[in-house]
Amino acid sequence: MDRLEKYKCSIITGGLSKASLNFMKTDNIVYVVTRDGRRIEEENYPTHAQAKDRADILRALLSEWDPSSARSVSVVKTDKPRRIR
């Protein structure tokens, strides 16, 4: 790898090595409530039951206004919650 490639890698990773990036990777599984594939809030739930409770509340609220949109609410299991927009 020449100097330019090393410089580009350094900029992309913020100067962190691959070992540092792997160390920072978390294996924490969380649950996110989504509607039409997008987050409804920033909250990450540690258990499926908590996320399901929140999704049920949202479905009940949506059912009052538009019953067909209540089906678009789902719970997503992920270890990268920030990737869900």
C-alpha cells in the first residue's frame, strides 16, 4: 500500500486501525420499532417484549386514524441500530 492509499484509509477510518475498529464493534442486540421501514423514534429497546409493547401502542393509535397503516408497524432486531433511519 503506497502512502496515498494509507492516507485515504486513515481519513476514512478517522485514523483508527482495523484492530481498533473491530474492538469498538459491539455485539449488543437491540430492537427498533419502525413504520414503513423507518424508525418511529430514537429509542432502542433491549428486549423484544418492550419493543412489541411500544409497537402495539403505536398500532392502536394509528388504527384510530388509518387502520390500513397499522400493518406497516414492525419490530426490527439489529446490532446496528444507527443504520435504520
